[in-house]
Amino acid sequence: SFCTLLAMARSVYALQSFAWFGASTGGLLLLFVACLVVFLLCMRRCDNRIAAGMIAAFAALAQMATTVLLAGVAGYGFIPPWVAFVVSASLWIPAVGFCMIMTGSSWRTAFLITTAAKKGLFDRDNNDTEENGPRCSAVVSLVRATALVVMKNPFVFWVTSVFSFVFVLSVVIAFAGVCWCTNPDSFTTWASRRTEAKFCLPEQVCHVYPLLGHDPSRLRIVGHVISLAGPPLEARVEACEVASAAGPCVAPSWSLTTAIVDHAHIEEDRRYLVHALATNLSGSTPYRFTVVFVLAQGVVTDGATTVRTVPGIESDEPVVLLGGGDYHSSGTGIAMLRAGLVEAPDAHVLYVGGDLSYANNLRTCYLRWDRFLHAMSTIVNADGFSLPLLTIPGNHESGGYLEAGSNREEYYFYAAYLPQYDLDWPEDRTITFHSHRIASHVGLVALDSGLMVPVSDQVEFLKGALISLRGFDPDVVSQPNASVVDSMRFVIPLYHNAVYGSTTRSRVSAVDEMKRRFLPLFDVHKIPLVLEFHEHTYKRTFAMNQGNIRTDGDGVVYLGDGALGVYSDSRELGHYDYIAREAAANYITILRVFANGTCHGSTIDAAGFGGRVYDEFVLRKRV
């Protein structure tokens, strides 16, 4: 029974580890074969009492092995999880009923079934006759004998029926709407979520947060509300300039262009979002954005966020980037971010490089997204201002690699909650690759690791973004002049899956495609730094150019690999030749990019959240 529950629960979670599936299934199948051999020997030579126990054990073991096999097949997507669940529960009913009959009923019942099984297996002299009909196989004999006993014994029939009905009903209630997440491990169901404390309550704005825009004059504002009575009658976002985070507006407010998004993918509440794009903002200026929903029942609810914009397009102010990847949505992750803000109170942007909530694109795991968004809204600097958020998708946002094909709307949460592509607003909010300009000297290019958008679909965008941000096309001019060099930005691409990984984990095919399509562009356009994540360690490579280590530093340094609170295992480190520094440790990175083209990086050790710096480096703009 325990094995059945475990396997059915596991069947609703996309298995990431083939080792778990192979070990558990293989072990049970070996035990099954061993039991089969003993069963056949015992059935021929043992008395009926021992044979009855062997039949019961064999039936239970067969059911367990089949259930685990079904769970593995469902986990890899060959059959829907609900099919594995239903079949597993259905197999459990006859297995339990049969074991009850063989071990808990009268000896005559077990004797009749055991005799029928022996006759079907070993009685080779039983010829077919018109009187007896065709000779039955062992399985048919067991079924016939069991059915006759159950039908003739009302007590056994009703006990088996009631017990099976109660079990199936309990399992259905317990496992309805399963959400299984990692980092931290959590298992919730429809029933448990009814009593769980929630960040979003009906008729209240629950999340308001700013997303980094294409340039310092732009920000995307997103707000959430639950309206049980239907779509909001109105949603507006009002903006005004402020002098402090808690102070009043110091200039007249204005309304932003908005769009209401019906997030019907959450079946357990009626979630609506408002997307607004703020334009013509001044750099390094604090603003307050107030989201107002007018709901169908006449309720007016609002929420606000106060944010300081990044330095303006003409500013030479040093740009400070704070972040990491693979966020642990518990106290660990949030404590790391706050420790980073202690070391970098002047941070301008907070970036999270994928695996934000570990919700695996499951519609039932919406509370994990609420937890992540609530945490991001509490990250404020020393002056009380929120940081513009920059995110990229990870495999735990998409639930795999291109699982929805070309229909990006089926990535239920990421596209709706984090719409950062604003150049064609509001044409396509599901595009997961975008570029950003900060101050006069920094450029960021966010890419998708073949998770929601194929790598091949991003090549032309990447090439154009690198030319635009650097102000130089190496295919047209081989060497830029001095004025072009001075105006070149320090460009940092970032994506989730690591190409130069630090661990022995197997690489997916998308990584090979990124290596073929992205990395040559990084080399041609002389990118100094690339951020990678996914592997739950810390690494910094040597300067790499066309797959080779450059001792003169004329190459790309790949920094990562995503351990913003998640568990990191030193046994997985690969100790590759291209690694300059590695550690199985949690970390948060601070990057300070100066107008003279240098980047000072420091990695903060999360152990005890004491802010110990255990890696520092300086990079320069390549020309």
C-alpha cells in the first residue's frame, strides 16, 4: 500500500532522475523474478498452507512492480499521469482483496484457490473434455476460484468492496490537484491548499512589482488581484515622482496604458493581472506606481510599489547588478538576497537566472509562484526602494524543454507574470529573450536556453542586439575607431543552462545547439562576460575563445552556475580544465560596471549569511 501511494504520487511529477527510475523499477523487477522462481518451486513441492502465502505475496509484489513501472512511464511523459494513477489504484483493489482472501479467510477458501492454481500450473494430464471444458490456465483458474469464493462468501465480498471503496475515495481526495515541487521539497493537494496560508486573498491586490525595461526610460509594472465575482470592471496604474519611498508625490501623477490579463489557468482562484508599460521616465529617479482595480462587486482595491529607475542613458554612474540563479523559495534564498543588499546597498538591478519558483509549469503549483513574487516584493534597498527585476526562464519554469511546442501561451505562469519584452508592446508578451540598456556603458541580453523558444529562433535577435548595444558590426568594419571604442557598452548575455558547466551532469541537446549558435557570436563580438546557471554550484572559467583557454585574457569568462539557496553537492564537481574557480557553495554575485569599461565582480559566500567574499575578479571591455 505504501509503495502504491508513493508511486502514484511520483507519477504526477516529471521525473528528472533516470537513476531513481532505473534503480527502483529494476530492483522491484529483480525481486519479482526471484519471487516467481520461488513461487513456482513452492507451488509444486510445498503444502497448500505455504503455497497460499506465496500466492498472496506474489500478487502483492506484482502489483507493486507494475505500479512503480507505471509511475516511471508517466514521469517521462509516455502516458498521462492520471492514467498511471487510475491503473495503480485499480490494481491495488484486487491485490488487497486477494491477499485478504488468502491470508484472512477460512482455510477452505485458500485451499480451493491453491488447488485450482496447482492444477492449472502443473496438471499436464488434465485433457479437455466436453464435461469439463477446456483446461484452464493458472491465471484463469485463480480468477475463477477467487470469484466463486467471493460470491459465495458475503462477508469477504462486502469487506473487500467497502475497504477498496474507502481506499480509492481517500486516495482521490488526497491526491486531487497534486503539486510536487523541489527546493524546498513540498507536496500539496487540492485539500491541503484549502487550509494553507496564502499571499493572495480575494478582492485584494497581492503583488505589485517592477520589471526592468529596454532602457532607463521604461519600466513594466505588473499587479495581481483575485476577483471571485468576475473580471475587474477597470484596472489602472497611476505613476508619480517621489522624494522618498514613504513620502508623498512631488509632481502630478499620470496614468499608464494598461492591459488586463485573465489568468484562468489557476483553477482554484480567479486571478487577474494588469500589465502596464511606463515610458519617458527619468534615470536614477524614484517613482511610485499604484495599481487600482475596480471589481465587479463595486470593491476598489489598490497596491503600490516604489522603485528608483536605473541610471539614465547619458549617465557615467557605475552600474551595480545583484543576483544569481536557481532560487530557493524559502528562508535561505531570501536571506541570501538580503545579505547581498547589505554588501551592495547601491544595487540598481536584481537579476534571477531561471528556476525561480520550481513550479514546473504545473497549474496546481501557483502558490509557489506567489511565494517567489512575495519574496521579490520584499527585497528593498537601504532607502526602501524596490529593485527593477530581470529574469530569464529556467527548466523548472517551462517544465522541460519546448514542452508546449510553438504555443508559448501554455507556459502558464512565466509569460503572464514576467512579460519583459517591451519593444513590440503589447504584440507578444510570451517572448522570453530581450535586451536592456543601462546608463551609457552597460548592456544586458537575456536569452532562452531552448526552454520555451528554440535556440535557432533567437540567433538573429542576438546578433542584432550585440551590434546595437556595442554600436559596432564586425562583419562591416574589422576594427573600430577610437570614438566607437569609447562608446561601446560592456555587454553581458545571460541564460539558464550552462554551456561551460562545472558539474558532471549530462547536458541536454539545447546546450549543444547554444554552443554552436550563441558562442561564436560571443567570440566575434568580443563579449567579456556571460552569466550561466542551472548546475547548483559556483564557477568562474578562464577566458575562453573558440573553445580554447586564452592565457592573455582575450576571451569570454563564463560565470555561474546558479546556487541562490539550492543544495550544492561537491561530489558533482567536474574539475574541468577550463574552470578557474569552483565551489559547491551557495552564493550571490555583485557586478560593478564602470564607465571606463571595467567590471569588478565579487561573489558573496552564503554560509551563515555573513557576507564573506570568497572570489573577486576584474574584467575589461574587449575591443
